[in-house]
Amino acid sequence: MTHEWLEQRSLALHVEIAKMIREKPELMDQVKATLQRWIRQDGEVTMVRAEWDNILKTSTIEEVLKLITRDNEEAQRLRKSSPFTGILPQEHRLAIFDEFERKLVPDIEKLAHDPGWEALEVLLTAHTNKNRPPFEE
């Protein structure tokens, strides 16, 4: 599992979230409430949360959705602290996880033939075992 793989999975999750919010714009209220709850719980505003707060207060819904679905460094950085958690129903989230795990297996199997990757056998065995996870966030 590479950093790029995780970023692509995060992007896929946010693409699905954007689709849901376009259908039900009122879900943005949940996003804003999540961010405010995090700020209250922490008792301080981190730089990235202040950035999210500014984005959510000054951008249109479409601007926010375009931001979270971009494949660039800024969007990747912001997705790491995304207040969009909880928007996607669990079954949608798990379906995306499963899709990305299926894509990972052929890559792992190729690497398993490399003598430098002995530990991959353990990972492959755990990954192909259907007793979820190992790849939960």
C-alpha cells in the first residue's frame, strides 16, 4: 500500500461525497458542524482547521466540491484533515475500500516474487482473508 494508493482512495471517497452533496446540498451543514465540533473539542484552532473554516465560510458549495475532488497537492493536504467524514454511508465507504483493495492484490502478488519482499507474503495472506480489515482508515 503506497502513499499514492492511499491518496487515490481518499480522492475516490471525496468524489462520492461530492456527488452526494450535489444531490443534497444540506449535507454541507453537517460538514460545517463537524469542523466546529472538532475546534470546540480541541480547544484550539489548528492551521488546517482554520483553513477549512475559511474555505467553508467564503466558498460556494461547488467551489468546495471542486476543491475536495482535485488531484493536486493542496487538495491532498486538505483531504488529510477533511471535515467531510460521516457524510458517506458505511456501505459506500466499504465498497470503495473493497474496490481499491482488489486493485492492490495484483500489485502485491507481483512484488511477492521479488526476493526483497519476504514480508509481503504475510501482508498478502492477511489482505486476501475476508475477515476485514487490514486496510481500514
